[in-house]
Amino acid sequence: MTSGLNKADPHPLSDSESSDSRDEDGWSDAEEDEEETLEVISLLDDRVFPDVMSMLAHCKEKHGFNFLGIRQRLQLDFHGCVKLVNFIRQRVHEGLPVTEDILWSDIDQEQYLKPVLDDDAVILGLFDLPELTSAGSKAAQDGSDNAALVDDLLKRNNELQEELARAKAQFESYRLAVQQTLDERWGDVDQGQAEASSSAAKGGKSKEIAEKKEDDSKYYWESYAGADIHETMLKDAVRTDAYRDFIYNNKHLFAGKTVLDIGCGTGILSMFCARAGASKVIAVDASAIINKAQENVFHNGLSSVITCVHGKIEDVSLPVDEVDIIVSEWMGYCLLFEAMLPSVLYARDRYLKSDGLLVPSHANIWLAPVVDPQYVVDNIAFWRDIYGFDMHAMQTGIYDEARVLSWPLSSSSSSPLSTATPTGSFSTFSSSPYNESTTIPGPPSAFKLLDLYTTQTADLSFTAPFASELGRDIDALDGFLVWFDMFFSPRRDSPPANAGNGGSGEVDLAATAHEWASADPQNRVAFTTGPHGTETHWKQGLLLCKPDKKAGLVSEAKDNVTRASDEKKTVPGCMSKGTEIKGEITFSVPEDHARGLSIKVAWNGGRKQAWVLR
């Protein structure tokens, strides 16, 4: 989910056959810790509100429908209000008009005691409605309504004031950091002052970092609440087809089973599993998108199979003790960005049966050297001459951030962002000639394999070796490209694989998606996010290398992209065919960004560099 978001990214509501069964199962949404986080779907449209009163105010203002007025006129008790809610929802579902001239005879039917919308938060919120008043006390009631509105406005004002105070504090910290950096750069403070200031700042940051980790996760969930990001993921046919094909091609594995979908988003994977014959699917998501997922489930007639649960998988209480299968789309940029995988591993240890299945089951990460002088000219040296002005100050930090883009296999005069990817979905590097136009001058190196059945959270921060032998001469190494392959195995256990090659059961360290899936196309599914495959929304991660100090400024070393071959040999930093680029790559989580990704590479003796993905 990039990702996942924090893809997460984590999630709940519930799927019950009646309000009675919810109470008997003991996991109603009306828990003390969740009452304040109920998300109420409007009676007359798809708007979502934090409470019933604000939803009813919206219906009155937007649609001219006064629910409280009808309740007062008909003197409805709790069960009468339940009937009124379900009567309205049924008419909206059937596309019939809803007006205020509702009579008691219209709603006085037992069928309206059964919720039209599973886990309808409006029904739970009926307990919070103001007391009924007699006909002669209407004026007093109006005054009570106004008082409630004033209270809501005051509460919202306090929340906005707190947000403003936090923003001011963050801006002040940013201003001080910028001022300190400029002072150090221009010599306005001596080294001793700079170190003292830095030490004081670090001392005061410990609490801020702890709070920021929580904020990072909150922002992560909020980023997955809208439709745009889910549209992008659903339109990624490589991603969505892989899950669909594995589930539908292996219906015998899902038939009659209990499935847990972590980070369910729109509910697409849960609905795949339900259609494949699963007897029960629990869809969990911490984002507000869970409300849309519940509607999607309802409109597709799958409410009897799929239960939607809102919250983090680590915090929610599920209606089952264990599950047969866990399915999740947790992958982020460079695989581990957004740090959603730890939630899947938690669920695996907490809920998955000893012989249960993980979908997907394995992943490996790849690194390849890249060379594209034109890209450097277009994106780095570009700042040296902007309409005749030198703006190289804009280059500050340009080598510190990992970039997410679709990298072309052949060099051109255009940026990779606007260059089409190859048409061959599974072309391999071994068959690609390393000619002058090749932007990946050596074979990729698989440096990490994750067997999700055995991987622990601590394994997600690691250092691993890599190596690639150049297939052609290059002027200089411009950077590294990172991507990953995903594997969906129908088998949990298998004969030991090539242990000497980092093997782990079904998948080896250096296994490629195409070759592995081709060995059993009826049951296995796999895909790559590499530049040689069909483009996915994950694309690839580009790690731009700082120019070698011996090579001089980038504008000097690469001012002529089409230099002659005899001149090429005189450029400092050039590397000849057969040279091995070898070293170690480190993945870790930045201290100041709980869902970010820090990548460090050390290669060929003394060269080393770090990048961050935020």
C-alpha cells in the first residue's frame, strides 16, 4: 500500500447477522475506547461524520430533512428511532424519495428493527440524542438544540486552536534549524557554539521524536482515507491481477476458510476471497476508508461473509481466535517504506494457525548500478544555469533523498519520468546487451529475501552484501536502482531449497518473478516492480551518487554527454568493462520518521553514501 501506507496501512468494524449476535460475541463497536472514534454514515448521502448529531445537522441543512423533528412529532422511543433509521436507509437504498411527512404507520413494521447497514453507527448514536420533550415544551427544546450547537462549535474551536499552536511550534523549530544551518555555513557561529547548539537541540528532541512517530502513523492512516490513492492501486493491474489470479486459481485453498485481510482499503482483496469460497473474511483497516469498504461489501451482497473492523490490527479485538489465511497488500516503495509489514507479522504470530497460509508469501529486493549522463544534466546540472542565473544553492540535499520513478533501460534525451518502460513484461537483464545506450550497465544483485513465515520485525533493519560486474565501460557511476519481486506460493512447507544461495523453502534469494512463476503457472503467481517489467505504482527507487571527488564537479565532468570514446578514458571516475561494483547495503528506519526508510550503501573500498525516503 504504498505504504502500507503506513500501505497498513491496519483497520475495523464488524459484520454480524443481527444486533443481538454482536452483543453476544462481546465485541460491539460501542466499546469505551471506540465511542469517540465512531464514523457515522449520513442517512441521505455518503458523507461521513464523527457523531450522529453533526450528521443529522447535515441532513437538515443539506437535504431539508429534520430527523429530530420527526422523532419529536411521532414521540419515538429508542426502538421507534431504530425503525425510522432503517426505514430511511431502505428507501435510499431502493432509490425512493425520503420526505418529512413520515407517519407511524409507515415505520411500524418489525422488519425495520433489523439494520439495513451492518454495524450502523447511527443506531449506536441514538443513545446520545437529546431527551424528548412534550408538545408544549418546543421552545425549550429549540433552546437545547442551540446550546448543543454552541457546545460543538466551541469544541471545534478549541481543536483548531490546538492545531494552530502545534503548527506554530513546528514552524519555530524549523526556523531555528534553518538559522543555525545558515549561521554555520556563513561562519556566524564558531564550531564550539554550533556543537553546543546541536547538543541542546538533541536533548530537547527525544520527546518530540516520540510524539512525531505517533503523528507519522496518524498521517499515514489519514493519507489512505481518500479515493485517489485507492484508485491508483486498483488501476495497477500488475498488483491487483496478481492477488486476484492467485486467489481464484487456488479456490480450493480458500473454500470454507477464515481469512484475515490486513489493510483492506476498499475491500477488494476481501471480496476476492469471499468469491473464492471463504466462509468468513475479516477486513481490518485503521483508515476511514473502512466505511467505504463496508458499503462496497454491502452493495455486492457479501455482508454475510465479510466483517469490517476499524482500527489497528494490534489494537482491535477480532471475532475469532485464529484464521486459516492472512492476505495483505503491505508493500511500500523499495518494499519496506511505510513500515506496514510489522503489523502483518504481528497478526501472523497472534492469529494465524500453525498450518495457515500467507498471501503473498515471499519477497526479495534487488539493486543494480545505473548510468545516465543525460538524467544528471537534466536534474542536477540543470540548476547551474536557469535563464542565465546560477541557482546551484537549490542542489543542497539533492543527493540525500531517494527518488521514486520509472527508470528507462535505454538512455534518451528525456527524463525517466516521461520515458515509457519496456514493452516486454518479463524481459531479463541476462539477455540485454550492455551497449552505449544501456542505462543499467551491469546485472542486478538480489541482496535480501523475506520469507514471511519466518521473518521477524528485527530482520527488517539489516545490512546485506551485493555485487555487479560491469558489462560495458562507463564514465562514472551515477547511482543505484532498487526494486522488489513478490511471490505467492500455494504451499507453506516445501523441500529445502538451495541453502547456499540464500534459499528459503519455495523461493531462493536470487529467484526472479517470471522464472519462479513459470515453474508452476497453474498455482504460483509472482510479479516484479523492476524496470524490465510492466510499470507498477511502486516504480523503482533511485539512489543518486554524489560525484567522486576525484572526478570534479558534475557540471565539468558531464558537460558533454556525447564525448568521444578516446576522451572518455581520461575522465576521472570512469570504470571499464569487467569492473566489479561490490559492497554492502543497509536498510533501517529513520529516528525522526517511524514510517520512513533510510538506505546506506558502501562500495568499492572507501565510497559510502546515505539516502532517506520520506
